[in-house]
Amino acid sequence: MSTNKNDQVHEDNFENLEEALGRTEQYIEKNQKKLTTIALAIMVVAVAIFAFQKYYKAPLEENAKSQIYQAQRYFDQDSFKLVLNGDENYPGVLSIIDEFGSTSAGNLSQYYAGISYLRIGEFQKAIDHLGKFSSDDFLLSTEAIAATGDAYMELGETKKAASNYMDASSFNANDFTTPIYLQKAGIAYEMVGDFNSAIAAYEKIEKDFAKSAEARDVEKYITRAKAMLK
């Protein structure tokens, strides 16, 4: 009895499968032209993407990398105006951004431009360029966030500076830069009268980064901030 029931189930499943396949065949027959058009469109898009990457994007990336080389050398030499504007032989990062903005070198140029403007005292331009920079490199990304905080501090926008320093401290926590950014955040919070946040930043240095240079004097900062609460 059980065997007959199983045979019946298998037969019903087979009939359902045949019916489904039949409907699929009918759909394909009725819509063959439409499906062919869709398949061709997908192929055209795939070929176009491949061609764009190989014959336009890749050469553009290589060209941009060769253009930024001298600007990087000037950056290492602290020649920030030359980084920005270049010289008679090499373009600066501003030109590279204009011409190769969509490339990785164009993106990196935003970082160099932002730091360079910060160093020469054009703080809003520094913020603008650093805000356009993005990277998977944790060190550069953290430096860009902290440098934005420095620019806000120079502009007197201390709350924004504190926020950036805290973002930088948590973005890629490490024993070297994180306590520096926490200390900067604490000082900025004190400047705007947010002593609880300042204390929290200082105490994080004391607790999590006790071996850092910033931890040596952090008790002094904590005491000062607590005194301002009374």
C-alpha cells in the first residue's frame, strides 16, 4: 500500500515537472525575440564595460600615477605650494584633480591638496579637499579625519574639531595615534565647556593607552577638567 502511494506521488511530481517545463517552453517560444534582445543587450553592456576598463580607465590610471609622482616628492620636502600648483615641468595636485579626478591618483591628490592647504593656512580649502578623499588605507584615512579636525580648530569651530578627533581616535585604534587624537579631543571639549566628554577622552587614554607618551601627563588633564565641573 505504501509503495503504491509513493509511486503515485512520484508520478504526480513528474507530471508537475513536465507541466512546468511545458509552460517554460511556451514562454520562451512566445517571447523568443524579447529574450534574444535582452541577451544581446547584456552582452553589449559587458563588452562596453570591458572596453572602458581596458582601453580608457587603465591607461588613464597609469597616466595619472606618472603625473602625481613629482607632487609626492614635493610633499615629502614640505614644498606645499609646489604640491598644489606644480612647476614648469610637472603638474600640481590641483591640475591632477581636474584632469584625473576619477582615478585613484586623483583621489589621493585630494589628500595631498587638503594637507597642503592646511600647512599653508587655507583651512576651509583643506576641509573641502579632505572631505572628498576616501581610502582603504587606514593610516591615510585616519590622518585625513584628524587633519580636518585641525582645520576646524584653526577656524574656531571647536565642536566640529572635537568630533573629528574622536572619529579619528576610533577609526583605527592603535597605541601610537589614538592617544594623540584623544588628547586633542579632550582639549577641544574643554575649550567648549564640555568637561564630561573631556574627562571621558582623557580617562580612555589612562585606561587603554597607559604606556603612551600622552598617558604620562593625563592625570593632570583629568584633574583640571574635573575641577572645572565644580
